[in-house]
Amino acid sequence: MIKNDSITKKIGLPYLFGAALFACTSAFSMSVQAADLGGDCCADLEQRIAELEATTATKGNRKVSLTISGWVTEQVMGWSDGLKTDAYVGTSLNDLGNRLHFDGSAKINSEWSAGYSLRIDVVGANGFVQDAHNPDGGEGPPDTLNSYWWVKSERLGRVSVGRQSQATDDVWVDVSGAGSIFAANLVDFDGQNFQLVPNGSRTRAKARWGDLATCYTTGVGIFADCGGDRTNNIRYDSPTINGFMLSTSYGEAYYYDFAIRHNYDGPTWTTAFGAGFARNTAHRINAITPDYYAQASFAALHKPTGLFGSIYYGHENPEGDYKPTDQLYVKGGVRASLNKLGATVFYGEYGNDNDMFSGLLGGAVFSGVTDVCDGFAGTGGKIDTACGAAGPNNVKATGSTFDRFGFGIVQEIDAASAAFWLKYKNYGADVDFVADGVHGNEDMKHLHIFALGGAVFF
């Protein structure tokens, strides 16, 4: 899910799961929809906004309505990288950061309608850009996330044109509630820009955690949801038939994708499924090379017990002399009714990506690393030592592993349309390399993240 043209991921607000999470349940109603993380991380949030429309400020001309909605989210994020411990105040990147939505629609006749969507990212310090030396990372003027018009037929579906998420953004689905999605997401919203520290070293590398979680499609270290940025495109979403919706989009020089989603909300189970395939040859954001990207996700909630879980898998196959990558993300927990405020959500999460080290190959968005030797110069670690002995031209990164796990608790407050969380995340990684034909491995100190935060919807 992701940001603007300067960095970007992963996630405008969903039309899909109804269009990345097009199947999160509403944070407060546990019903399912799909995401478009259709630009956002969670269709669940789109559904929540629909529920609040009766109380939002509404105005417009005589023919076209205007509905204003959105959310404000901030957190106190503590961190420890093995060299220092500190705490920052900030939000997440645009998709889960502070948002302002302007939506309008008008009936043409009994079947047809038309409308528009404008999404504004209210930029502030955020955990996606902050690092050990920069507590104010990400601050800047408001930025446009989505800006498009649409025409819809109840029988034929919807066509939208403008800046928006692609059909496969994002295919991840979650039915645990919007508050849980803000706290735990498959995208690396917290800490990706912190510097790597090789084990045995007391020096931070130039390379960042995001350099080991970089998508070829976007050239940004987001860990997963590699199609999760917005482009200027034309998109089609079919009507929902027996819970199924088909979507496709095309644009931004040469990008096309296809997605299928299914939502089910029965008396005992809520389930959601999403799968997508994308082809990119456009120079979107900081794209490294043309590629193919496939992804799939499934989530389920057992209503009587509150037990829930979701699993996501993504595979990116680049052109040229680059290694394919794999991403896995799993989340599970329980929604419990412990008090009258709202649901209390307990969750755990795990993520793994393999060979997403393309941020070490040059042109990394945040670190500016030019090659693996530049990324670890001066640290005194294994890669730095090998570069000194063999020379930069004879040392190459050949593989990487990035593992993360975390857990937390979320308290939803129905009367205030709010959710508050306390969470912990742990990042670990290693890099394989070869120097003059000799193979080696560099292990990194773990990054620990603690956060107390909240979101208020309006």
C-alpha cells in the first residue's frame, strides 16, 4: 500500500474487498468487504465510513452530493536497534496515516449513477520514514492519494478513471476489524527506514531494513503488497455475484492486472478471499525492472468464539538478472467481548520474505545505497571486511531473509468510533554474499518496536 510519487505503498481506500484488504470486517460491525489498499489497507475502513455517512458533514450542489469523512491516527513508537533506545511520536504512511476523504455521487436513473473520489494524505512524522537520527521523518504538505471519477451500472459494474489503486492493490484480506489492521499489517509501516546493524558491530550501516524488503514493481521497501501504490489508470469492477467480484485495471505507461475477490458473511463464519496477477513494464515510482507479480490471501472469522486468522502469499518474478522473491504473512487472534466499550482484539503476526535485497543493488529510495559494499561500508562487519579484501567490484549480494513477528491488543470504542492499541514488533534479517567466489553470510541485530497508539474515525 503506499504513498505518493516521491516514495510510495500500498494502500487509497478500498472499493474492492469491494478493491488490500477487500475483506476486512468493519472495525466495529465485523462484516466483510474488500480492500483496494483499491487503494487502502482495508475495505473494512471503507465500510466504516459508509456507516458514518449519516453523521458526516454533507453538502453539495443540487445534483451531486459531497460527503466528508476520514480518520486521524497517531502513536508513540519506542524502538531499540541494538545501539540505542528511544521513542518517537508519529503516524503511519498515508494509507494508515491521517486521511481526509471527499466523496460524491448522483443518480442518473434507476440503474446508472456517477460520482467522484478525492483522498488527501495529511502528512506528518511517520514510522515509515523515521529512523534512528530523524524523529520528524515524513513531515510535509498534504498530498493527493486518489483523484478519480466513476460511472456505475447496477447490472454491468463500475468504471473509474484517474489516480487510484490498481485492481490488485491490495489483495491481502483481514476480518479482525479496522483497529487490528491499523496495529498489525502485512506492509512494513513501522521501522522500515531504520539502519541495519551487523551483529558484532557498533556502527549503523547505510543500508536500511527496507533495503531487504524491496519490491521490484515499486522500488520501495514495503515487505509485501508489492502492487500497492497508486497510478493513473482506468479500472473496472464487476457487480458482486454470489459474493464474487472481478476487477481489472490498465494504465501508467504499461501496467495491467486482474483480481478476483469473494466475501461471505454467514451466521457462523465470515470469510474473505482475494487473488491477483499483475504485469508491470512502466517506470512507476522507483521501479527497478519490469516484472510479473502474483498474490493470494484468505481470511476467516468464527463468530461464536471470535477466533480469526488470515494468510497471504506473494511472488514477484522480475525480468533480467534478478532473483524472484517470495512474501508470506500470517496473522491470527481472537475478538473478545470483555467490556461495554467494544470488542477487545488479541492478535499475533508473523512475516517472512526471501531475496528481497534489491534495495542493496543501487538506487534505494531512502538509503541511497549504490551497491552492497556501499551499504555496509565502515561497519566492520563481514560484508565490509570482504569488500576491503576483494574490492567492491568482486562482492555481490546473492540472497536475503527478513523475518518479523509481533503481538498486541486493540480496544475498540464504539461510542467514539475509535480504536486504541498496544503492540510489539521484532525484525531479524541476514544477507548472503559472495566475495571472489567465496560465499558468506551477514546476520543483523534485531530491531525492536513498541507502540501505543489510536485511531479516531469521522
